[in-house]
Amino acid sequence: MPHPKTNRDPRSCPCVWSEQLGYPPPPGASELLRVEFAGVYLTKRSLISGGAYAEFALVDYRLAVLLLQSLSFEIGVSIPENWMTAYKALFYSCQIKGEHLIVTAGSQDKIDRCLEWGAIHGINYKREQFANKVSEITDGNGVDCLVNFVGGDYWDANLAALGMDCRMVMLGSLAGLLYITPTLIQGSTLRSRDLDFQSKLKNKIVSNVLPHIVNGKLKVVIDTVYPWPDIKEAQKRMESNSNVGKFVVVIN
């Protein structure tokens, strides 16, 4: 396995879950935070099971991706966990084929950004009962698939937004299948999946997503780039939920 020197490291929700909610790393993974990095080993970027908060990281060659010269380290490091998680949820679990996309967000600025990037409708969940709004948008039919990042207090509203014979995909630490007629509720996780599955998913991203990032059709969204000494500021901004896009930490 290569031991690349890490130059860039992004922050995302699993970090906060690990620190605040006891979200555990999978067996055998590093106790250090972060699951993706970009660094110097034939200029590759990769997804790993943990330990990217380090000067060097151990990665299985099947999860490494060549960083194209047209992409910066900051862009490269923001791709693996973000796009692999979304791709798995949307195409493996929801099996979407270009459907009508509705997004929810806690501010108008975030909604406007999502609409700019291709969403058809945006709902501010802090100002509107999003289940009622979904019913209005869909003429009372509900949605065919709902990707749920939250759960908790929004569980009932999520169920109310679902249509007949639909599915809800839970992202995060939930796993397994639960059938509640007429809804399929499915857990979706990536970090604990075996290398064979992660490698096949990575290859899908390389084939189906990366070319469109290079040609500009798809956008990698970065909120802020922080120098390594300001890592606590990145953590605070993430916990405030005020960001739009990824945080990238530069390790010099």
C-alpha cells in the first residue's frame, strides 16, 4: 500500500459525528479523524477509512485516484467522500434517472445556491413545514425517494413527505433494511463497506463523474480553505452549519 504525504484534507459531517455523537470508526480503522486526502504519491487523492489528519496516510491502491493536472489539490480532495456518498445514495439506492429534484436547506442563500446548481424547488425547513410544501409541489403525491441526512425530530415530517411505493435512504450511521408498508427505508453507509465495494464505487465516480467535473458540467463546491493551524476555526464553522460546500485544510 502507498504511504502518500498528505497536502490537503477536507472536513465533513463524519468528523462532527465522531466527536459529538460517538460515531465510531469501522474495525481496524485509525482513531484519527478524516477519511479523504490529496497528497504527493504520483499525485493521487483517495478515500480511506480514517487517519487523514496526519502528515502521511496509508491507503489501499484500489482506492487511490490519479489527480489530473487540470484539477487542484483542493478540488481533488473534495471529491472522494462527498461524491461517492451522494452517488451511492442517488444511483444505487434511489435509482434515480434524472427526476424532479427538491432540496431543503436552512437559509435562502443555501437554497439559491442549490437552485443555481440544478435543483427545481427549494424549501426552507426553518420557515415552512417541508412535508406540506412537498405535498403542494407534487400535487399531493409525495416524493418517490427521499435522501435523509437528519432523522431525529424530522422523522415524522420525512415520512409525511413520502409517496406511495417509495423509499427513504438514511445517510449516516444507520444501516440495514426496514420495511414499513408502503415505504422502503434503507440505510446507506460507505465507510464501513469492504474494499471491493468501495473500489467498484470509486471506479464509477472516475468513469461517470470525474469527466464532468473536468469539463465543468459538474461542480465541486468548496466553502473555505484553511491553513492547518486554523483547524479549530474550520471545526467551529462546520458545527455552526453555516457553510455551503466543503472545508479544505492545507497541511504545509
